[in-house]
Amino acid sequence: MSDTTNEDCCASSNETQSTQLHVAIIGSGSGAFASAIKAAEGGARVTIIEGADVIGGCCVNVGCVPSKILIRAAQLAHQQRSNPFDGLENSHPQISRSLLAYQQSARVEELRAAKYTSILESNPALTLLKGYARFKNENTLIINKADGSEEELRADRILIATGSTPSIPLIAGLTATPYWTSTESLFTHELPGSLVVIGSSVIALEIAQAYRRLGSNVTVLARHTLLYAEDPLIGEKLNECFEKEGITVLDHTQASHVSYDGELFTLDTNRGILTADKLLVATGRHANTAKLGLENVSVETDKLGAIIVNDKMETSTANIYAAGDCSNMPQFVYVAAAAGSRAGINMTGGDAQLDLSTMPAVIFTDPQVATVGLTEEQAQTNGHEVITRVLDMENVPRALANFEIDGFIKLVADKSTGTILGAQILAHEGGEIIQSAALAIHNNMTVEELAGQLFPYLTMVEGLKLCAQTFNKDVKDLSCCAG
């Protein structure tokens, strides 16, 4: 029979906690949870601090998951109205935006429970503390709770993973109107007859096309051109695809005033007066850092408030790390998760780095935009003498078989060595192609080496091989399987 008393057990437990490395994580999204899991594996006890009603951050709740459900539903509706096959009769889809919204919410709740709540419940090293955190000093956080009380939390290491929030442009009258951000557009139960979208990048274009395919009349206001930060050919060709679907794209257009009369939005623009049932503002996102008290710990940020980190996720202040959209890293959930994992390793004594030189990116329009590595302009700026090839998708057998020949594949290579530096793709299922290009660049492959690889016939990714072959041959002179 054991002599150990309850007091001895409690004392032992408290002593263990006092000597065990304590990691505090502000936020509960993908970066936060990836970091928490790694830190726990590294022997730390972890406190996750979240002020919102639900955990999980942007991606599962109001970003990737609900948006891809909406996009997929819209694609199926579009295919019912207009399919490319002579033997299939088109039909008018019966759409219930309300039922779709319920389904989106149900899948969000299911994934949040599976990927976040269950992890908290099953990992004893993780504790959730509800409230909003701000820094008192380098090792102390003040937590403001919902009941108005405050709690101080000390930690050996602190990770900031607070995500981002939609940026709203300074347009006269806008804030007095019931405009949509991406969140409202994803979960509304109504399908507007007309929609104006302010914005010309990822979120704006994905949602604009989805609503057009669900049945709304859509106008996009682009301050410059579509996806102006990408290779110019991408925006040009995507614009053509949008116009074929009946989406009005107004380049070099800005609103100077917005009003709402209870039924219609009215926008004064440099291209005239526009009206619409709904207005979506999707002009980017900014880091959630303003209320963290970063000035108390001398954490350096850029001019937009994003926390500056190195490739180990370290900030300018020792023992404070950052990951995800609140940092100066690309705003992609898989980057946030990778950054969080490395932060978790490094906070518990490891030495992990994150290399973004071959980071693939996908925009889920249809055709999809997929990129990796350097654009032609970036390569030239970096000192490369480059050679490029553009393969129109009409030269890819699978695209021909699908009767979906919109878009192109572009490869950028160093002229002297043939080493592949970048790939830009606009194609149906382009997101399924880009990882092969990323692996080729990561492994320093030349265009000749890529051209010599075996690709399954009648796959979209075979287009990469074909494009690589065009550096030395005319694709029209190749046989069917392009061996």
C-alpha cells in the first residue's frame, strides 16, 4: 500500500509545472494549433488564448472552408447552365442560397470540432484560456475576460498568432452602409440580383465569380487591373474568361462615394454612377496587432502593423515569436501552419527554418491561377538573363478532351543554364498542376530534365512537360503523347 498522500501528489504536480517550459499562444487558428502541437511534443505545457466565441481562426470558420464550398457549388450550377458537350442538355439550376449557407455552416462546425476542439480535449498539455491578451512585459500577458475581469499569465515563450482582419478603404459614406466583407458574402442566406465587388485580388475574384455562377449580375471594380501583382498575362487572360461569363470588369476604377437608400447601393466612380443590390468590399486584409501592446515589448512591425519575423519565426524581442497572417509572411493558411510548426519547434529548443522560395500559391477562380517561384520580371530584377515559353492550354490533350482550353502555362528559366525559376499557370484544375512545378524548382531541374520526365497521358499536369519541350521544339510538331 502506498504512503503517498494527496498533498505529496499536488506538491509534485505543482513542482513539475513550475519547472516545465510554459508556452503561451495568442490566437487559435491554424498557425496557433500547429505550434501548440509541436511545442507539446517538445515537452512544453501550452496555454492557448482566444478572445473570439469560437476557436479555429479564419480558415476553417470564415475563409478557406466555407469559400471553397461556395465556389464548388457555384461551379456545379454553372456547368448545369452551360456545359461544353453536344450530347448533354443544359438546364436551369434550382438554387437555394439559404440551404447552401446551412450546409456551409454545418461543414465548418464539423471540421472545427475535428481539427481543433478534439485536439484540445485529447492533448493534456494544451489548455484554452478565453479572453483577449496584451503584453505587460516580455514574459507576462494581461488577459481581459468576457466578464470584465483581468488575469496575468506568465510564460517562458510567447507566440503571436492573431491572424488578420479585412481592410476597409477610406471611401466617403461607405461605413454608413451595410456593405459586405467576405464573411457576410460567404454566409448570407440571400442571393442578390446584382453585386458590385470592390477589389481585384484573390478574395474579391473568387467570390465575384461564385456569385455570378449562382445567378447574380456582377461588376468588379479594379483599382489597377485584375491580379496586377502577378504576371500581366494572368490578369489579361482571366479578365477575358470573366467577361465570357458575363462578369463586368472595370479596370482603373475607384469609388469616391457610396450610399445606401434601404434597397440599393449607389457608387460614384470615375467611370460613372453604379447601383447594385449588394456591395462586397474585398480590398485585402491587415494584421490583428493593434491591441496587443507590442510597444510594451519593442516588437518591430512594418508600416501596416504586420510583425516582422525571420525564417525561424523570431521577432525583434527575445522569446517572442509570431506566425501566420499577423506577421509579414504570405497570407496563406498552409504558410501559417508551417510557420507555427517551426515556431513550436524553436520555442522548445529546436532550430527549424521556413524556406518560402518555392511556395506554391493558388487562386480558386475557374480557370484557376497557380504560381510558384519567380515571374519573368522578378527573375530579371534578381539579375537573371531569362528565357520563357508560354503554352496555350489548347495544346494540352486533356484540356482538349475536356473542352476546357482557357488559359496557359508559362515557364521562366535561366537562359544560360536552363534551370527553371518560376511557373505561372491559368488553367482549369491549375491548382493540381502547380505542385509538380514547385518540386521541379525545389530540385533545381532544368527545362530539359522536366521535358524528359514521364507524365501520364491525358492529365492536365502533362502540360508542364509540353511547355518544357517547347523551349527546344515546336509543340505542333510533337506526336500525340509527346514522348
